[in-house]
Amino acid sequence: MINLAGRTAVVFGLANKRSIAWAIAQRLHAAGAQLAITYQNERLKEECIGLLAELPEARAFQCDVSRDEEIAALFAELQSAYGKIHTLVHSVAYAPAEDLKGEFVNTSREGFRIAHDVSVYSLVALARAAAPLMLDGGSIMTLTYYGSEKVVPKYNVMGVAKAALEATVRYLAYDLGKRRIRVNAISAGPVKTLAARGISGFGDMLRSHAERAPLGRNVEVSEVGDTAVYLASDLSTGITGEVIYVDCGYNIMGF
Ligand code: 0WE
């Protein structure tokens, strides 16, 4: 069992109990890490505080990652609360709903901008703000999806944003390597979260994914959480700039 006692982790992207961010927070907590969880706004605050009751000692902070002033305020608070941090989890993505249906060719300029700002630039902004607090080195991780490299119908602008996110991971890994900060992405197979709800045909997609994956099933969020614990730990100190697949092997198949 990996021991993260004495480490502080900050988790972004918690919306509800089905969030991948929540599974990661639970696993990091179980491994002994001290947790700071962020929520986007007042509307999500209650949900976050409610869940936190399950994680003794964890604290909640507000931060809308599309606002520079909220990022600055959050990291000032983290500095005074913890002094330093070790792990940052970015589990944030958003594209306007109308851009996740129909044809990619119809993506609006605004939809493209929003998807990239919220889902990609936020990682750059958070990494820059976190680096000065990662005094012992650190581990930054984000969540990506296979639609970044192969076409998944209707994933559309999110696929393009995830491709940019994976390239962002490599450039950040290069810059921050000299400060012993590692940056990686976890490519999770499809999971039924709030972000996936309302996507028509998602059920069929889950079925066909399970059928084709070498392990013959879909991934559990707890398995994504366990990979996050590994990336946060000293078992992965040689890994940076990488995309790690937690998809029951789906991505290796050609037919
Ligand atoms: O990255 C994602 C989903 C991210 C997402 C989801 C939504 C739904 C609600 C981003 N923005 C929004 N905006 C909303 O208004 N996934 C990997 C899950 C996902 O989403 C899909 C998928 C898969 C898989 C959308 C179409 C096709 C496949």
C-alpha cells in the first residue's frame, strides 16, 4: 500500500459523488494525503462540503479555474494553510453542450474558445500558480480521453481540446522538470459521470467499449483513483510528460 502521509494534494473538478475527482480524492485520502478540494461556485459548494464529511481533515476552497483572480486567491490561501503542496489534480473539462452534438465542422468560435480556456489553459494557469508551493518537487496530473487521438463521433471540440491538453502536459513537464515537478495525464475509459449524462448514445458507447476492451469491461473510477495515487507517489518518480491509459486496454486494439 502506498503511503502519502505528510503530503498535501489539491483536487480540482469535483461536481458530485460520481466525479472522477471525487474517486481520486478518496483514494489519495485513503493513502494518507492531506486534502484540499476545490469547488467552482456557490452552487457546487454544498455538494462539496457534504462529501468532505467523509474525509476527516480535508478542507474545501472555492476556485473557478477560468478566473485568474480566483486562482491567485486560492493559492495564497493554500500557502497560509499548508505552507507547501505536493500534488495537484486537474479533473476539469467543459465545452458548451451544443458543440458536443452534431458535426465538429459546425463548432462555433466561442465554443472552441471556451472549451480550450476551461479544459486546457486552466492547467497552465494552475501549474504556474502551484509550482512555487511545490518546494519538495511535486506531481501534477490531469484527465484526458482517447478522443484526443482518434475520432469519437460527437466528442468534437473536446477531442481537439484534449489533444491540446496532452501537448500541454509535455510542455509543462519540460519546463517544470528542473524543479522536480512531474506532469502527467491519465487517459480514462468512458465513465458515467455528470459530464457524460445527457450525451445521447452514451449507454451504447459504454457497452461497445466493454465488449472491445481486452479486459472485457469498463473501468471503475476507483481504478483511476489508484493510478492517481501511484502518480502522486514516489513509485512514479521517473515518469513525466506521459499519458497513462486506464481504459481496460481499449486503446491498444486495431480491430
Ligand atoms: O471529456 C468528457 C466529457 C467532457 C464534457 C462533458 C460535457 C457535458 C455537458 C465537457 N463539456 C460538457 N458540456 C456539457 O454541457 N468525456 C471523456 C466523456 C464523454 O463525453 C462525450 C463522449 C465521452 C466519452 C461526448 C460525446 C461523445 C463521447
